[in-house]
Amino acid sequence: MALDVRPISVDQHLAFVATLPSVSFLQLPSWGKVKAEWANTSIGWFNGEELIGVGLVLMRKVPKMDRYLAYLPEGPVLDWDAARTGLPINAWLQPMLAYLKDRGAFAVKMGPPVTVREWHAATIKDAIAAGVAKRLGQVPADSTTRSGQQLTDQLQAAGWTQRPDAGAGFGDIQPRYVYQVPLAGRTEDELFAGFNQLWRRNIRKAEKLGVTVERGTRDDLALFHPIYVETAARDGFVPRGLDYFERMWDAMNGEDPDRLRLYLARHEGQILAATTVVTVGNHTWYSYGASANVGREVRPSNAIQWQMIRDARDEGRAVYDLRGISDTLDEDDPLFGLIRFKLGTGGDASEYVGEWDYALRPTLAKAFDLYMRRADIKKRLKGTIARNGSRTIAQSQPDKVPSS
């Protein structure tokens, strides 16, 4: 079977996505509108005239050159199980590479959200308590997937590469390790019972003290943003402007009126926490979160997460996705607080195959990678200065999620 890759319309893209249980929101046409600093296009894989796969390609132009980095975050949307399709990986990827090279791409980056390994919360907690591993990958997995390992092997054989640090912390653009709470077939009581004792106590405390959680509107983004900026100052990251979230709201809800939601947690009339959540098909993602410096003792962050989880379950979603975690199990690591907070929900940690790069023009790709590494060093240094300047440390229950 010889596949053809060519541009498709937004309507074709969305119609194909609608036939699937879910795809990453980073592979929807609306995400191209959110990432205004990138050009974007939708492409499709055709078997004759039948559309059998799609992808959102973000394109970053090299300064002073008519060449692009082509990036497919958490994509493309293909059937990656070679045993099921009978198609080797190159049958899918070679026509994509040829298409993008003809249009000026010097390198391609993609990150198929294909699971390789999974760990239950109890397994991770036992490993932390025993002190037997400093990295999640050192803990025997509760399950592995044939398709994930085969895809990894085939990508390596086809000349795709990964950054050496891509598996540790957040070494690449999208996280390789994510944390998810399964919802399908579970009652609200079962979900609550799956939380650890601290989470259950904090949720009950928030309810007893009168914390309320409500859905917000686009106008309420102006209430979310100051708390988000406050969180950024406390945790040492550079915040996005209000216009970014307004663009995100307009693009995503213009595509589907319930794609992006805003939640606000109040106590005695004051907003203490706020979050955004994204839904595509049967999958709901926690996107951005923020909490005020005051009122943390009434546990608004636990209350708002519990409301989002219940809403997702009531709407028939199969997964509530808390997004990225580091792979560290070292309690002295500043990123350890992120996995500790999410472990409390009783979900599962998953390792994806990660992000992969293919150099179409190796010399230019190498130069661009060096440029980006230098920029990343400057960014990390800036974050360190911000943390030291504000005298903050990693929170035991952080409110921010590494974002796209």
C-alpha cells in the first residue's frame, strides 16, 4: 500500500477526529490558532481517496532563511499499531517527510502519544517508601505495550533520534511521562476512595470550610490571570499574558463550544484557585492551574481538582489527565512535589514513546539544535534567578502543570 500525504481542510481534519474516541488537543486545528508565533497547516494521509490519518503541523521559521522546523505535538494522528495495520512505520512517515521537505522543512519533530509502560499509584508509592529507585524508569512497570516498544524500535531503525535528556524531567517540549486517572466504569464514591488519605482529608476540609467551585466565562479569565501571575512569581516561571488565554478560549471554543473550560474556587467571596481544563471526545486534560498565596489552608486546589474530576466522570469521559510529571522519585529533587501531588489521586503514570527528531537537512538541523539549546540554557538560568529573587522553593502541592 502506497500512502499519499497532502494538505487537508479544517473541516476534513475535524471530521476525521470525530470518528475517533479522542486525540490530543495539541493535534486539533484550533491549537494552530493558539500558537500564533508558529505557522500551521493540516495534513492528511490518504490510501487512494480514503483519509486514514491526520496531523497538525506547526512551522517555526529560521531567522533570515526560508526554512522551517516542522513540529507535530503529540501527533500525528495515525494508527501506530503495525501488527494491526500491517504497515511498517516508514510507510506512514516517509511520505510525510518528503512532503514537508518539499515545502522547506529542514527538520521534523513529532511525539506520538503511544504508551510504552504504565505504573499504578501503589507501585510508585511502594518504590518511594523502599527507596529502591531514584527514577520511575527503574521501577518494574505494571504493564508494557507491544505497540509502544515496536514503534520505538522502528523509529530508531528509520533514523529518528531523541535528545539524550528527553526522558528526564521535562527535557523536551511535551512531557514523556504523564499522570492519568481512569474514570470509565467508576462511581464517584469509588473515585473518592481511590484518593490517598491526605487528598480525602483536604477535600472534606475544603467542603466543611465552605470552599465553592464554579464554572467561569471568558470574562472571568481576567480573574484567573492575576492569580496565575502570582503563582508564576512564587514558583519561578515566566507567565503568559492574558491575551494568550483569551486567544486560547476563542480558538478552542470556536471549534467546539465546550472544548475549554475555566473553573474558579472561592472562599468567603475571594477567588483562591483557578484552573483551565480541555476536553476532546472521552479524554479530559487539566491544562493550567493557579492558586493565591493566601487561603491555601482551606485547600482550594484539592477542591477544584475534585470538581473537575467529578464533572468529567458525570459527562462520560474515560480519562482525567493531569498531564506531565517528572520521572524523579528522589524526594530531594525540586520536581518530586509534582508526582507526589498527583499520586494522591490514585491514578496511573504512563511513559509515552516520547518526542523524536528527523533531520531533513542535517547541517541546518544541527545548527538550529545548538541555537535552541543555548536559548534553553538562558531560559533555565532566568528561571533560577526568578526563584532565588523571590525566595521561593518547589511547593509540595504545586499548582502549575508544564504546558504546551
